[in-house]
Amino acid sequence: MSVQLAELRALTAACQAGTGKSILHMHSVGHLFGAMWKMRGFRKTDGSPILHCDQVVELMSALLLPQQVAIVKCRAHKPGDDCVTKGNKAADEASKVASKQ
């Protein structure tokens, strides 16, 4: 399993667990690419299917379950000791572990 697939699954699970609640999570698929891919039938510009199509479709459905969802983009892989950097490192490690399962 790739890290990207692990991240998609994690966000989907967070949305499903937050059904009817207000949750915060970070990822860019929901804001940047999801709607565009949905309009294109989850195909790239060359007509081929997007990678992890089934998981993206499941995520798009799961994003509608909570009352509110905040998907926040933060700069990845930056040095530092602030809470965003620490959270990013923890998320990266969790994704690596999940991708090996």
C-alpha cells in the first residue's frame, strides 16, 4: 500500500467516524481535486482512471457525513519544533506504518 492510499483511507475513516459531528482533518483531495475528478468521471486529462479511484470515490462520499469538515493544507517536511511540524511528522509516521500493513 502506498503512503497516498494510506492517507486517503485515514481521511475516509476520520469522516466516517465523525458522522454527524464537526471534525478537523488535513488533506487536499477534498478541496483541490475531488470535485474536478468527479466531474471528469474520476479520469485524468488523458482519459485514464485516476490512481486509487475507488478510495477517492469512497472519500468523496465520506466527506458528506460529518456536520462540518475542515481540510487544512500545511507545509510538509519543514524543519522546526512547532505544533504543525510535530503533527505533520506524526501523520507521516502513521501513514508509513499503515502503508506497510
